[in-house]
Amino acid sequence: MELFSKTIHFQASSVANGLSELAVRSYRHLMTHGWQSLLKTVFTRLAQRSGWSYLSFVLWEEPLMQMKREEVQEATDPWPEAPWVSVLIDARLGTVRELAYSLRSVELQFWPRTEVCVLYDLEKDRRFEECLQAFIINHPDTHHHPISGHVASRDSRILLHNLRQSNWWIELEPGDRLAPDFLSRALLSLRTQPELRWIYGDTDLYGFGWRYRPDPKPDWDPIRLMGDNYLQGAVLSCSSPEAGESPYSQILRDLREGLREVQALHLEGIGVHRPSHTSRTFEASAELEEVREY
């Protein structure tokens, strides 16, 4: 009881201190810049924090920028060499619902040559297999492999790449959703830039039916990339991994082997919508496994 009362007292003190600081800053801003500036600042901050400013982009500007299914069909019909792409999903650290979200985003893709490769833990939840069987009915180019028990991320990555039959591939985390035109925009760029080996797009977060916190990636910068994995989230590649290495390790190896600037492309626009509550957990778990193996 004493601990509970101390906790409540501490939280109340923190809130009171925060409100007091906010009141002082607002008063100073009011005295220096006036009412209009204060109201503008408050509403601008609220829009940024709540995602309203980004939502206006999602609702009105983004639809004008996206490709239409008819445009993709017109571009691929006269292109018999159009590449296949594999979507690789390690569903072991996610839920059946998150896997369904990812599969649904693949189903909505405009690109006609797409295969799906999925790893899942049969002992964790048998509904994974039911979810996949329902998806396979309309998408026969789907390969899945059940895993029982713990398998290190490096080994699971080897299994996933062994399942794929396409040169181009993209890895998704459980719950990641592909933007409908991302694969199309990325792979159509090969018609004018056939030497490409890495294509990456921007990302944002979603939750409770809301998209927010866009993460626009910088243009290709090998020096910066060596210290910051800014490609994470929406990366297409035709580079072959060695011994189950992560995409980040793989692109660093490609850089050491002489990857040229014309072989990498930043595709502006959202490529993948990531779930806010699982992405960092998944990344941290995978990175920890790699460190332990090393």
C-alpha cells in the first residue's frame, strides 16, 4: 500500500512539473510573440504529434502519386522478361493476424509475377497453416515451411532463401504491409536501369487504423550506410546472400566488392507500412540472435 501511494505521488508530481513548465513556456511565448503565434505553434505541434499533417498527405496527395493497376499491366504486357519477385516472411515472431495483414498486402499488389515464401512455427499456433492454405487457393506460387522449436534467425533466413525461385526478393516482418504499387514501381525501373541490384523505398508506421511517422530515406550514400542501416524496412534486392546473412550485412559486403552508385536506387514514396508495436521488438530479437551466434 505504501509503495502504491509513493508511485501515485511520484506520477502526480511529474504531471504537475510538466504542466508548470508548459505554462511558463507558453507565457514567455505569449509575451514575446503574441496570441496568434502561440495558437499557431500549439496547433502545429498537435498536428505533428497526432499525425494529422501526414494524414492529409495520405488522403489527398499520395493517391495522385501512386501508379494504377492498368498502367502496370500496360507496361508489363510487352515485357516478357519482366522479373519475378519473392516476398519472404518469417512469421515465427508474429501472430496469425499479422501474417494475414502481410499476405493481404501481397494480394493487393499490381505486379503480376509475385511469389510468397513463409516460415512459421507450427507448435506456436496451428492457425498459421490454415491462414496459408486459404491464401494458396488463389496464389499457387506460394511456398511455406513449418518449423518446430527454436531456429536461429541466420538459419531461418537460409531456409527462406532456399524456398524462393526468383532472383529478386524482399524480406517482410510479421505485420508489414506492402504499398500496392511499390513492387511495380521498383521493378519497372529495371527497364531503364537494368544494372540495378538494390532498390529501397520509404516507410511509415500504422496502428489502430492510423498511418503516421513517415520515415523518408536519404538518397544513396555508401559512407553514411556504413554507420547507419537507413535502408531497413523496404528493400528489394537481386543480390544473393551468403550463409544466411542479413540484408544489411549483405549490402555492406556488396560495397566492399565494388557496388557502384548506378546499382542502387532510392524510390521516393512509401514502400512498406510497418506495425508500430512489433517492428522494433522483431528487429531487436533478430539482432540479438545474430550477436549470440557470432
